[in-house]
Amino acid sequence: MLGAVPLRVALSVLALAALSGCAAHYTSASTAEPYGFFSGIWHGAIFFFAAIGNLISWVLGFVGISFLDSVAIIGRPNTGSSYYFGFALGLCAYGGGAR
């Protein structure tokens, strides 16, 4: 049983190393001005249209058609919490307020 633990650890480390190559890498030009609070509001407000465009792009990808490939739901790179707070406020444009 003791021999299985180092093998699991080795396989886990190998899998993590292989998957880390799939991580998104940003150029220095794109990280110079990441999306902020107001971009988050805008992206939240257009969420419905971005989701439809993303769905269309995904479906057309199955038949080999590259259309609307640059449409994303979340803007990356972003500033983190302030972007997501703005995104949530933009989403509130669809739901209205609580009564």
C-alpha cells in the first residue's frame, strides 16, 4: 500500500505539469491595461448577447466553421474583484431590483 502513494503523487505532479501548458498566457501589451470596473459593467450588460454569440461559435465549431471566435463572456485579463463586482452590477440590468 505504501508503494501506491508515491506513484499517485508522481502521476498527480505529472498531470499538473502537463495541464499547466494549457493555461492562458498574456502578452505584456494585454496586461498593461486589464479590464476594470467599468468594463465589468459593460460586459455584464451585454452578457446575454455574448452568451448567444459564444453558443453559436461553439456549435459552429463542431462543423469546422470559425465564426465569432473572439466572443467571450468574461473579459480576460481583468483586475479581479472590481471587475467581477462591475460584472454583477451589469447583470443586474436584466433582473431589476428586489422589491
